[in-house]
Amino acid sequence: MRKIIKWIGIGIGVLLGLLLTTGVILFFIGGSKLNKTRQIKPPILTIPSDEMSLARGEHLVNATCKSCHGNDLTGAPVLDDPAMGTVFAANISGLGERRTDEQIALAIRHAIGADGRQLVVMPSESFIHFSAEDLGSIIVYLKTVPQTGSDKTTPALTPVGQVMMGAGMFGQIFPAEYIDHEQPFPNMPTISANPEYGEYLSHLCTSCHGTDLSGQVSPEPGAPIAPNLTPGGGLAAWTEADFIQTMRTGVNPNGYALNPQYMPWESFGKLDDVELQALWLYLTSQPELKMHLE
């Protein structure tokens, strides 16, 4: 009996040692991901200066950036959990005084910070599909926003959070790791209620709803499943008016209130009627895909 207890104790000790070693390794892997830098050439870009581009940039910032960076663009917490740590969307007010055009372009299109560090949860997988004209318009507008508030802290994870990141439990939160940095700028489509413009805008949806828009499970614990946006999903029972009303109010035709933490309807609802009509035309023109949850 004593020998059995002894060997059980040895086995438990070995197991605990392996777990501790694995935890230490994952801790350092998580830290290396947070601090990893990349050398990416800034895109060749002409920054416009006309009033139409400035207005376009303001419109796009209102409809896309404020859901994470806040209404005043001073930043907001993306993750704020005592067990895992904090990650803030940056303060992007006053960029005209603090960043060059190239640095702003790298952050938006490539998820690369001014220090070369790859940015966390910066949806460049969507913005890399923006045209040179639209990216230039966003930059020229951001340069007019005066500095407000203070800079947010860099991501600071607890040991548990760092181990979880090392184990890949947060999913693909570093877009710089997987987007095609050589991807050329797309041509700017005609801004009207047409499926081509809708396809252009649909890239704003792919980071949550999947590259084919058929929905996907979020890697974030407790987050709802992003629904299928093709005719194979719930939108098949909607009308265009239902879609626009949902985007404007955050309440779908069934009376379900969308959680703005996961579906930023308050920002996307600032897309104008032509843009929402174009997006609807594109979504309803897609094949009837089924959601794959595996």
C-alpha cells in the first residue's frame, strides 16, 4: 500500500511539474505576442485636403471607429477583467500632432503601432479592404480632431491572461499576424445603392460574422454567436426596411435588443440609407450558406 501511495505521489508531482512548466512556457509565449514588432512598409498614399474628403472621413470615422474608441475618440476598454487584465482601444484624438500620416496609415490598414508593435484587436482585416481614397479621407479627418484626454495604457495582462494568450485562447486578436500586407488598395466603387458598394462595405462585418458572412463563434468567453448574414440565416425572413430599422435602433424585427458590446449598431447605424441599402442588396445576393460552428 505504501508503495502505491508513493508512486501516486510521484505521479502527482510529475504532473504538477509538467503543468507548471507548461504554464511558464505559455506565459512567455503570451508576453512575446504582446511585444512582437513587425517591419511593414507604409502604403503609398496621397492625403486629400478638399472639403468633400474631409466630410467623407468624418462620416467613416463616426460609422466605424467610435464603437471601439468612444464618441470622443479618447479610447475605451476592450478588455477590463481583474482575472485576465486590461486592453484599451487607443486614444486617437490629436493624431495630427502625435503621428505622421504613414504611422496612422500603418495602424489603420496594417494594425502596426508607431513603435512597430502589432496592435491588439485592431480590425485591420476590414480596413485593408478600404480604398486609398477612403483611407486618405479618414486620415485627413483624424488629423483635425484635437487632443482630448490622456493616452491609454498598453495592453497589460495578468499572468493568467498571459498564459491564456500564449495558449491561443483569445483567438486571432493580432490581425497583423494573418492579413495580407501586400494586398493592393481596391478600386473605389460608385457610392450608390448597388451590390458592388455593398460588397465593399460588407468587409466591416467579416471580422465578427466570418469571411463568408455565414456567422461564427466568437473566441471571447461569454460572447454570443455572430449570426449568419446570408439568405441561409435569419435575414431571409427580413425586409430591407427591417434591416435598416435594426441597424438604426438596435432592435430586430422579433423585438430582440442587440448588445452594443458585440454588435456596434450605434456606430454602424450612422451609415446613411444609401449605404445600408447597398449592404442589404449585397447580403441578399449571396448564396444560402449554413452556419458552421465547428
